[in-house]
Amino acid sequence: MTRFRLTPTPAQESALLRQCRHARFVWNLALEQWAMWSRGRRSYPPRYIEQARQLTEARAGNGWLRAGSQTVQQQALRDFDQAVANFFAGTHDRPTWRKAGVHEGFRVVGPQARRVERLSRRLARVLIPKVGWVKFRLSRAAPEAKSYRITLDRAGRWHIVFAVIPDSIRGPGTGEVVGLDRGVAVSAALSTGELMQCPGLRPGEARRLLRLQRRFSRAQRGSNRRARVKADIARLKARAADRRKDWVEQISTALARRFDVIRVEDLRIRQMTRSAKGTVENPGRNVRAKAGLNRGILSQGWGMLVERLE
């Protein structure tokens, strides 16, 4: 995946949000149809062909849905159909509901995904259905891709993600082998003795985040103040996530170029970071300490590092 920062105008941002709402509505409607089905029923839930026909009927009877791009809405149905197939194949989890403010995005596939023009050394633009030409920053060369996804993160930043598989990095060919151990105090320790630390928020940023979280807990639900504080918290967390991703990319690239074989301890991160709250009947113990440990583990980018190495 190759990601670039979109710079839409206010009018384009409104159009993009409308497309996100349409894609989310279609996905959730398809999920509701699928969730109503249970084993033992004679009829099966509708698949993509039938749902696409139903979408055409829905667009004819609803002007707000017809105002959006049919390509985007049909692609949401295709994505859901693929998610169901992946679930039954055992390769992915069960499809879940998409929520406003969390799952903001849509995908464009086919000839429309190739409508990308370079404007300058640092700027390009893409023709998004029902939105128009939207500029994005060229932090690297734009790839030739058959599809892309438009996303909005919780920090309010728009991105375009092209679906391309990056070229593998060749090893040195010397047969060098290294072991990698992951931890909380030290993010990555190599068998060569090298210690690597994943960057996070600086001390001043961490103190500001704590103040914002306290302010957020006191703010009234639905108030403008609460929304502003929530956005400030999201921007700080996005800054930490960006630093973590950048560190993972640099470390994984450097290791792939230095060693032919990289051996990593097999850790089940999902099980390790489960909540310790327990239930009402069986409440957990040391919940606060376990929550802090979970945050420490997730802030080190363990899973992302192994994924990028692979």
C-alpha cells in the first residue's frame, strides 16, 4: 500500500464525507441482511448480484442515495461480499458494523482509479467520482494502480491509498542470520547486541495528552468543547502513530538489507493484550496495571514490525 495526503477544499471535503456515508450505509445494509440469516433456513442471504439489483432499486427510490456515486456504492457491496468469503475461508474475522467517525472511507476500482495526473514535483491530482479533481501531495512517485481507497482518520486528515504491492528488498546474499526479540522497555533487541527503541510522544506531548484526557472526561457529552478536545487528542495520537510507522519502515528496511534470515519470537499479541476486566461475576485483578501493560505493548509496533519484515 502506498499512501498520500489529500488536500481537498471545504466543498470537496463535504462531497467526500457524503461518499463515505453512502459506502458505510450500503455496507451496513448488506451486513444486516447477512446477519438475519441462520443455519437451518431454506433460503440463503443475497450475494453481490442480487444486492446490486436491490441497490439499483434503492437508488431509483431515494434521491439522497442517487446523488452519490453508483461505482462507490457497488464497490462497497463487492468489498462486503469478499469479506464474507474471507470469513468462511477462515482467513479473516467476521465482518462488523461500520461506524461514523471511525470507518470513514470508500474504494474506487477500475478505469476510474487510473485518472491520476501529476501537476508538479510535489503535487498531483486524482479524479474522484462525484467529487472532481482533488489534489494530493507527492511524497514519492505515484504508482500505477488498479484501485485506491480514500480514508479519513480520527485526526481529520484525508489520505489516498493506492493498492500496490511494493517490491521485495533483496538481502545481502552472505547468509547472515539475526534473531530479534521484542519488548516494552526496549522495542527490538538484536542478537548482535543492538537495542532499538520505537519513538512515541515526547514528555511535553505526553503531559499535554494526559491533560486533554482529563478535560475530555469532564466535558459534557455532545458539547462543542468535548468535540474540540477529542480532535486534539486524536491529533496527538496520530502523531505518535506516524512516528511508529516511520520507525517500523526504516528498521524493517535496514534489517532486510543487512541479513538474509531474520528470526523473530512467535508472540500472540492479541492474546497478550486482552483486557483483564473480566465479568460482573468474575471481575479481573490488577486491571489498571494490565491496561498500562497493554498500552505499552501496542505502542511498540510489534505486529507491524513483523508484518513489514515479511
